[in-house]
Amino acid sequence: MARLLFELAGEWKRLAGPGEGAASVGAELLARWAEPHRRYHTLDHLKAVLAAVAELADAARDVDLVRYAAWFHDAVYRGEPGADEENSAQLAELLLPSCGLDADRVAEVARLVRTTADHAPAPGDADAEVLCDADLAVLAADEAEYAAYAAAVREEYAHVGDVDFARGRTAVLRELLAAPRLYRTARGRERWEERARANLEAEIARLAEQAAGLAPSQP
């Protein structure tokens, strides 16, 4: 944990600069990402998204704004889809002026954060496409990493019963699969599309199997 915090603190300083205001914002963000209730939306997820943004950087119009949005996109996380993204965007609007960003750039970061609520950026919205692809890169993980991701997501929704979780999660996965493309950037599609779709289909099958086992037996 200490090493990861050190690495991410360095990445934030390279992005936001050494100013006192920027340092304070970075410390708050790291504290939020390290909150104990998180299981998937953790410092490791932040690091992975930043790495994916770097991989897709050539597709961005302003990659630094994408990086700021990556830092803020799950900065508020309570397991409330939609509300979490909106609250994270509002946090960006509140804190980023302390980093010296002007009002237009702050507004753009907040807008990018809001696009992660449905991961459906408008065609040609290059920075949002990079951010959303980076956030979804985990879907193309290898079998063991994907299983760990799915288990961590389940832990974050421990307050939801098994049947309701299986139904809700299946709906989310089916909605992702229904999109013509999971990834909007050319490199994202090339690198991750095929594997991600296979992972989603496999998870849906596992959830269906689990749900069948949980269903009450017929008299």
C-alpha cells in the first residue's frame, strides 16, 4: 500500500504540479481512493485506469484533462450508480480550481467524469472515449484477474442479496454486450474487445447458474 501511494502521489505531482493547493487536492484524492469500504474501486483500480489512459493517449485531444478525470471518476464511491459519478464530478468542480485549472478546463473534467455513468460517449468525443475505454479495460483481463474483479464487485454490493445482485449484474452486463462496440478507440477495440465480450458472456453464464441454484425448489 505504501509503495502504491508513493507511486500515485508522484503521478499526481507530475500532472498537477508541486503547488500547495495541488498537493492538498492530491492528498484528499488518495485518501478517498484508499477508503476501507472499497473492494474494487481502489488505488489499484486508479493505477490501472491511469495506465490504460497512457496506452490510449494518442487518441485523446487533451490527455491531461483525461488524466484529471481518471483521478476524479470514482473519487466518491458509495455503491450508488449515477449518484457516485455525479458526486465525483461535483468534487472535481470544487477542488480543481485549487490546482490552477481555469473554469473551462474544470468544467470539461467534470463533464468527462459524468460520461463514466453509462460509458456511452457521443461519437467523436475523443477524450470521453479514451476515459471510458480505460475504465472498462478490466473487462478484458485474463481469467484469474477477471474472476478477482468480479468477486471484488460482489463484495462492494454485499448489502444486496444474491438473487437481486445476480439479476442486476446480469442486466448491466447484457446492456454492455448489446452495444455495437464496448470500446470506442481503435486501439481499445483491437486490444480488448474480443476478450472482454468473452469474459462478459462467461460471467452471465455463471450468474445464471448461481441464480438457478438459489431458486426455491418446486413442490
